Amino acid sequence: MAADADHGADLAKRWCASCHVVSADQGQASADVPAFAAIARKSDFTPEKVAFFLLDPHPKMPSFPLSRLEAADIAAYIGSLRK
């Protein structure tokens, strides 16, 4: 089953937007975390790496009970921001 970037956008707005800028229409977020568009532009970005990171988060990130499919959807959304 393919990842759903639209569902990933909904999840990101609900769970990630308090810290990250997840969309162009978002006003603000924490200053010390990267915007999703910046993550997407990293030279080593892959949706698989991001999905794995979300399932095994960095200690500074809150723990979210994401399923593998939800993590893949968020990673697909971040990938859709790559320009």
C-alpha cells in the first residue's frame, strides 16, 4: 500500500505543528527545530529514513504512538515539500 501524503499532512498539522513549521500557511513554531520543507531539502533525505526516525524518535521529540503507515504518510508528506 502506497503512503498517503494528504493523510500525512493532516497528521503533521495535528501532531507536529506545535514544534515544526509543517506547511506554508503556518505562522510560527519552535525556533530550534527544522521546518518540514527544510527537512525535505536535505541532500540525504529519503522518506524511508524519515519514517524510521519517526518510529524511533530522537530523545528531544515527544513520543507519538504512530503506526508504520502513519509514519510513512508523514514522511511522504515531507517528501512532497521537496523543491
